[in-house]
Amino acid sequence: KAVVSTQSTGDNSLAALTAAKRLQWDARERASALAEEQRRETLAVQGVLEWITQTAGQMKNNTSSMLLLQKDKENLVAEYKKQRVTVDRLKTELQSSISSHTVLAEQPNQSETVLQVT
């Protein structure tokens, strides 16, 4: 009987040790899964922050580009108005010259008048 009780005590100790190891292993697996989930969440948050930072930078660059384009547009509009005034002035001068030439062309030349009279 003494041998049997030593074996059953050893079996009980072995079973207790196995159960303790299993509990520790399960606890480590839960802790590992929790740490992995936290890493995923942290990386997701960092990814969102990076995306927001990049988007804000792009928006700032786009705003700067739009301001430069607006300034260029204003300069081009001013230049166009100056050129338009010059074109209108030249057009008026040309019409005036054409009118003067037409009037002169319609008047008989003096040498032609003398030839016709004689």
C-alpha cells in the first residue's frame, strides 16, 4: 500500500504540474493575443495619423499652388487688358487711315482734272 500511495501522490503532483503549465501557457497565449491586438491598433492609429499628416501637407501644397495660379491669372488678365487697349487703339487708327485713304482715292487727282479739261 505504501508504494501505491507514493505513485498516486506522484500522479497527483504530475497532474497538478501539468495543469499549472497549461494555465500558464493559456495565460501567455492570451497575453500574446492581447499584445498583438494592441500592436495592430497602434499601427492603425499611426497609419491614420500619417495619412492625416500627408493629406494636410498635400492640402497646404494645393492651397499654395492655387494661390500662385490665382496670382498668375490676375497678372495675365491685367496684361490682356493692356494688350486689348492697344489693339483697340490700333484698330481705330487703321479704320481712320482707311477712311482717309478712301476719301482721297475718291477725289479726282489734279493732274487727271487738268487732262480732262483740256
